[in-house]
Amino acid sequence: MAKEKKNSKKAKEVSVKTWATELLGGAFSDIKVSIGKKKFNKRVKKASKILTAGVKKSAIKPKAVKVAKKEKEKV
């Protein structure tokens, strides 16, 4: 069961990365002609990796911050 959770996180990360790669590739297709297909694909892949780096971190739930209790006032 632990493997299933790990695989689903990895699958989510990969799917987001491929989505970002396709989106960037389509947005900057005019640059592809000027610098070449190989260089363009390499740069788009690097950019999508940087942009989707937060996906792995957001999968971890943030810890709740404890609020300090006010000291009781002495009368």
C-alpha cells in the first residue's frame, strides 16, 4: 500500500511536468525555428523542471503552528 501512494505522487509530478513542457513548447514555438529543435527541447525541459519543483513540496502537508497561550494575569 505504501508503494501505491509513492507511485501516485510520482505520477502526479510527472503529469504536471509533461503538461508544463507541452504548454511552454506551444507558447514559444517561434523560437524553436531560430535556435533549433534540440536546444529548444532541452531548454523547455529545464524550464518545466524548475517551474514544477514546487509540486513535490506542496504534496507535503504544512505543520500547524502552535499559538502560545497568554499568561494569566495576577490580581
